[in-house]
Amino acid sequence: MKLYYVEKANCWVVEGCLSKYATDIISTQFSELGLKVIFCGEFVSVKEAVLPMTAKSRRSRGSSSLSGLRRKSNAYRR
């Protein structure tokens, strides 16, 4: 399991196969802290993980560029 933070979208991405039990625990912990989290099997790029969440807000602001996004992989690994 790997954890990434997407600064521009203010959300965390959890990559890797997780059991429903682990997903529920992690989701609850993030929710209690008021943090957004996305779970995925494989994290290929920031654009793929963030675009579904931010496409509407970016269209309303007139910006379609995601070039300002960056990935932080220094959180933790298991």
C-alpha cells in the first residue's frame, strides 16, 4: 500500500489492494480528520486520480490545465 498527497486538489490517494475492512478503517480515520481520500488499485498519474473530482470546478474557473499538480510519495509505505 502507498499513500500520496495531491496538494492542488487537497486530497490523499491510497494505492494498492485493500480489504474492505482496511478500506473502512482508513476511510473512517480520514473522515474524522476532515480529509478527502481516493482509493485505487493502481495510481498511474495525478491527472487520472484527480480529474474526476476537479473537472467541474476547473471548467467553472475556465482552467483546463492540471500541470500545477504534483505527487508526494513521502508519506508511508507498507
